Amino acid sequence: MSASEEERQISELVGRLADKFPHLAERVVGEEVRGIHREFNGHRVREFIPLLVERIAERQLSRRVSYSSAIGNPLAAAGDPLWDRVQPVSPVRIRG
């Protein structure tokens, strides 16, 4: 596969995933896809890279969507392991 053909497939992938995840900005989808694609730099066998990028990106974007669309507090509802450690902080008033 030529570099231009691979780039064309990656660009089409960004468009397809932006359509599939309309609540995410196309810029966000593009950054995710291109970031994953960069991880494959230097690999000699290029034939299946667009397919691998698509599967990984779709999984990561799905997680992002489910995380941000959780009901109530998105951190608590998404099962964020750090949420249990976060305690609400009351405002500090300085007397002067």
C-alpha cells in the first residue's frame, strides 16, 4: 500500500467516525485517529494498519462518549477509580 493510499484511507476513516460519533468534534476524532496512526510509524507491513487504527479508535471514542454522557456526575457514574478519593472542598474565606 502506498503512503498516499494509506493517508486517503485514514482521512476517510476520520469522516466515518465523525459521522458515527456526531457529539464529538471532528477535530477530536481526527486527533484520536491520527494519534493512533502515528503509533504504527516504522512498521514495514502497512496493509492492515487502517483497519487496526479504525478498531482501536472506535473503541477509544466509544469509551470517551460513554464517559462524558454518564448520568449525574460523569466521574462517579463512569466508575472513575479516583472519584472515591475526591472529597468536596468548601470555599475558603479569608478574614481580613
